[in-house]
Amino acid sequence: MAGPTSSKPPSTPAEKEHLRVMRELRQQGQAALTWGLPNPASEAAVLGMGLLMRDRLAAGTDDDRATGAAALAAAMLDRTVQKMPQASSYQCAKGCNFCCYSAVSVTAPELFRVVRLIGVEGAPAGLDRAGTLARATARTKAEKEGVLMGRPPCPLLIEGDCSVYADRPLGCRQFVSTNLEGCRTAHASGRSDLPFVPAAANAGLIIRSLLLGAVVSIGQKAETYELSSGLAVVLAEPDAERRWLAGEDVLAAVPKMEQPPNMRESVARWSGMLNGLFV
């Protein structure tokens, strides 16, 4: 696995130019981490964001490298969504959980990030391994049986609040609404078409594609998984993140969630460009 940098100093003009390009890409990625995805987004800025995630996944031997890459992606999406023109009209707030009954698609790094929070000292009451596993199993069973109305909420929803809100998956972060009553009505009727802000959802798709592109560039699969099923499997697997980073498919038993064609194309594009930087 190629690391983010080379210890060998550049000796040819081509190597020096490559080093310059990599430095500038990382600078643009760092700017996006600070200020969010630029609008309009240049290819260099977006690739720079993916490069930072790839760097984190490939850096050293830390067992939490995937968790760290997911955290970078979340920070980039948060900055992007917070600076949108609609931001002052967002209705999402503590206790608003109308979207917490839908299936959530996650990447492996996001899943590992959430699992690291479960049962740690200071975790919210109810966010223990046994309780979370029981709720995740119940939710998975409901999904398999096709229970659409009255199905259990997200296993991370405790007493009406998201217990991992600061570390929630990108699929949750990208869905913000300016219409609380529309969300309430959609939830009450069992519909999934809540009134989300399209620009925020699109930013989420871009950044999730980048994270998956970074995952592919280190030799892993570009899969997305159903959150509840993923929790049920990973909570039962010791050292799942470390083993995944080592190349073991610890998520083989988790149902895959279909990615829209534009997301698959985006993942292929960014993973190819990231790989090209390390040839």
C-alpha cells in the first residue's frame, strides 16, 4: 500500500512537479476541510478532499485510520452544508427525528466510527453494546420481513435523540430540511420523500463518493451497507476495523445497499484519479 508521501527526495523535474501537484491538492483539500466544498467546485478542490481521506486511510498502522477518514468526510460535509444559502432556514434540531425511521446507507469507515462510540466511558445511557445490538437486530429483522409501517427506529435513536449525533453517518448529515411540517406529514403518512434540501443531498453524494474512492484506492471494496445490519455484524466481530484495514472482508455478511448510477460513476472516477497520483 502506497503511503501519502515518499521519504525519497525528488531528483528529477517530473518528480518535483509531481510533488508540487500533490502539495497543492492537499492544500485545496485542507481549505475544503476548513470552509467546505467550494461552489462551484473545481476538480482540483474535490480531488484534494479525496486525497486527504486517502492519506488518512493509508497513514501508518493505526487501527483507527478508517474512523479518521470518516471523520474528515463528515467535517467537510458539515462545513459545506452550514455555508449554504438555506442554512438559516434549516429546521433540523434536537428531538426532531422524523428521518430516523428510514434505512441508512453507510460506508465501512462510517460504520467503524459509530461502533467505536458504543459502550465507551461517557456514552449516553442506552448506548451500550448489548442494548444497541438488540435494537439493531430488531431493526434488521423488521427490514427483512418488509415491515414498512411502525417499524423500529434507528438503533442509535435513544429516547427520541440521536445518541451519536456528532459522529452520525454522511447519509444522515446530508439530509437537512427547511420544512418541519412537511417532514412531520411525510413521516405520519409513512412516506420516504421528506422535503430535504437537494443541494445538501448532492454535496453528501459527492463527499461519500470521495470517501469510497479513497477506500478503493487502498484496495478495499466500494460497498455501501445498511446501518442496522452493519452494527449487528460489527458489534459481534472483535477488532473489526483493524481486520478490515488488513484486507479481511469482515462485512461480507452485511446486506449491500444499491448505489445510484451517478454515485457508482463518481466513485470509479475519483478512485481512478487517486490511484493515478500514486503510480
